[in-house]
Amino acid sequence: MGAVIPSLPVDVPPLLRYRSLPTDRSVGFLGGARVIVATAVPGKRQLLVEAAAEVFSTHGFTATRVSDIAATAGVGKGTVYEYFASKEELFFAVFEWIDGQIRQQVELTIARPACACDQLRAALAVSAGIVSEHRGLFSMNLDFWAASRGSAFESRFTDACRTLYARYRQLVADVIRRGQAEGDLRGDIDAAGVAALIVSALDGLAVQCWFDDAMDPVAAVDSFATALLGGLCREPR
């Protein structure tokens, strides 16, 4: 008898967007739920980061001018330099902000009370939704990587990506190990190795979506999750 493949309906939200409230808090909305995420209303620096994220993901790092970001934010070009020494420094602020948003979505999804199989399926669905809704994010990172080659920013970007991948591998591996400890997942698999392959699969999917607009990452990940969990879940006793 084959393994039982759980199915958890998932509402795939867009990246958290912040808006100023008449209080001293920032509020994000995740799947319709109101989530307090900071203790201060986003200021001009955050406005510039969000504007830069929009312009970078649309036009790429190389083609983007600081004046483009300023215009999108509705401020003067000089205001950008009050907060960021260069376009490169602004890129890293965008990189860290987007990483934080995506990580928060994945962590909130994994934190839902469910078995490890359902948590993995839900995390994969959220990741696929992000790839689908924000295809420009990968090209933004790739463009910056190409532009930074041989510059003082190359090693910094390499370190940032290494840290990002390690963090997501750890998140997935922790879910797998928890599932093994609770008896939901097979105990004879290497959690770290499987986690690395899952993260690699999602990264490769983002590459395909960048090259092929017709690619449907949500459908692809749904099939991938079914096949993956078929191998990970324990046989019914």
C-alpha cells in the first residue's frame, strides 16, 4: 500500500506590503490576516527601499538610475543619497528586505499547527506563489551578480546569497527532522540533503519562469510536492 499523501489547502499570499497607519506600528497582511511586524511606521528610508524593489525588478539593476528610484518614491534624487551612499547599497537594502518578507511568510506557514508533511506542502505552495507573482526578483539578483563581478561588492553579494540559501535549507531540514521525530516522515533519509535538493528545485524553477513566461510554477510545485511527499512520508502502519 502506498504512502498517504496529505493535502493542505493553502492561500498563497503576495509579498507582505506595508502601509502607514495612524499609530506607531507597521501592519502586514498575510492571507487576509492582520500581522503586526514592526513598532514604527515605515519612514522615508523604507519608502525608498520599496520603490527601488519595484524599479529593480522591472528594469534590472544595471538599467536602473537613482533618479528612476527617486521618481518612483516621489522624492528628489538627493534624498536617496541621504539614506544610501550608492545604488549598490540600496540594492543590498532591497535584497535584505525582500529576503525578510519571504522568510517571514515561509516561517508563518511552517508554524501552522499541522504535521510535517502538510507543513512542507504548504511551504512549497507559498514559495511557488512568490515565484509566480514576483518573477522579476530572480532577474534583479542575476543582473546585480553580473554587474558586481570583479567589484568590491562581489564577495558581499556572494556571502549574502550563501547565508540566504543556508537559512532556507535549515528551515526545511528542521521540518523534516521534526517529522522524522514524530513518525510522520521516514527516518532513513538525510534531512540536510533533501532540504538542499528542495531549495535547489525551487531556485531552478525561478530560473525557468524567468526564461519562460508560460511556465506555471504553482502547478509544477503541486506535482513536485506530491512526488516528494510520496517518497518522504512513512508507510501507514
